[in-house]
Amino acid sequence: MTGAQLLVAMLQAYDVEVIFGLPGDTGVAFYDALYAEQHIRHVMTRDERSAAFMADAYARLGDKPGVCEGPSGGGTTYILPGVAEAHHSSVPLLVITSDNALDMEHQGALTALDQEALFRSVTKWSAQVKQAALIPHMLRRAFRLMTTGRTGAVHLSFPKDVLEQAVEVEDIYADEACRTYPAYRARPDAADVARAAALLARARQPVMVCGGGVHLARAYDEVQRLAELLQLPVATSINGKGAISEDHPLALGVIGANGGRAFAHDLVRESDLILFVGSRGNYVTTNDWSVPPKD
């Protein structure tokens, strides 16, 4: 078995059904392995930018991480914008790039760049796979990081010679919980939940603000039940749009700098308690920190 075949086997173990990408000379072994297996659909894109954005959309519309692939050099730099968008929207995305052979490092090879460093600021983890035998371990870590905690993008770089390297391994298996997201959901401290409930019970004019985390957690029923139980008006960030039906009587629509409406901003400002759900509460959602007011 080659490193490329092992990589495909691990992707199959994680029930990857489709990969978006564009082939290059450093990734020929990977494409040969995909063609031989015929179990994973490959969607050829016009360029690597499209591959990342398509994988992002795939992940948002389902419950599996998106997977995109690109070659070294320009392909690697082209795929970066879509990775940044997915990661900062907490969308699980596996980015696979191929690279020059390890023995070409620091020799001025065409398309050479530090892929690991390039992706570090727009992923939860960026690493180069230096031995084919490490592929199962690194894929399991990648899927766990993508699907747990605050979900996001992960990048793995595969040098050409690692993809072609012959290897014998027996640990080809997946962490089943991490085939979909969110996996291993975090549970809040019971005392914090009780304190939040007490604050909500005492509030005279509370409001709920939902972010993209509601979509990632598929927490639509919980949001609606809580809103109806307490008669909480529900506003959303731009990423949280749709957390509650737009025609629900308690829906305020979007607030913040991107798409917010004045009447919703006023209601949030006038509230005596704001419950943020699945939202980072950044400057966009708060309309440059004016909703709620700084004081």
C-alpha cells in the first residue's frame, strides 16, 4: 500500500463521499488512488478557490465536514480564501494539499512554500505529514479537531514522496463519533446553567441573540422551545439567520453591522438581559459595540 492509498482508505473510513479539488503534478499519486477505489466522488473545479468554497457549502448544508484538495504552489495559495471563510465561520473543513518531495526542501524548487505556516492562522491545526505510517494517526486527529469544540478547518500537507511511499499499517479505522459534527458535545457546568436560568426568570425584558453556533449544533428546537416558554424575542447575527423561523412571532431578524435593522437594535438596547446563544458577540453582531451599548 502507498501513502496515497492509505490516505484514501482513511477518508473512506470516515465516510467521505465527495472531494472538491483540482489536480496538479505533486498530487498524481493521490488521484491514482482515488481512481482505483472509485468510492469517493471527485468534483473537478475551475480553480482551487472554488474547491474550498464548494466544500464549505457542502459542510454547511449537511452534518459532515467538507473536504477540498489542491496542489503545491499557486494551487495552495488559491485555496486559502475559502479556508479562511470556513474556519472563521466555524465550519468543519479538511484541506488536503500535496507538496514537493521532502528531499527538495530548501533547494529553491518550483512551487515551494511553507504550506504549514501559510495555513496556521486560518485553521485549528496545520501540519505536514512526513511519513506515510503517520497518516492514520494524523487523519484521526484532524477529524476530531474539525468536529469537536468550536468546529473549524484543519490543513494537512502531503509531500509527493510520502504519497508514493510504500507502507504496511494495520490501524486503518475511524473515530466513529467524528464522522459527523458536532461530535462529543461540550456540556456546561450545572451551576452556570442554574445561574443563567435564575437571571432569565428575574429579567423584566430579556432578549435572545442567536449566532451561527445554533446551526452548527442543530439546536433549532431548543431555541424555539426556550423562546416560547419565556416569550423571549429572538434576534440573530448574520450567520445565525434562520436559527428561528423568520415568520415566527418572536423573531426580530438580524441585528448588527451586516443586515441589522433599527427597530431590532432598539429593542436589544432596551432589554435588561441579553442571552447570547452560539454567538461570539463580536463587533459585527454588536454593531460596533453599540448593541448593547458599551455602558
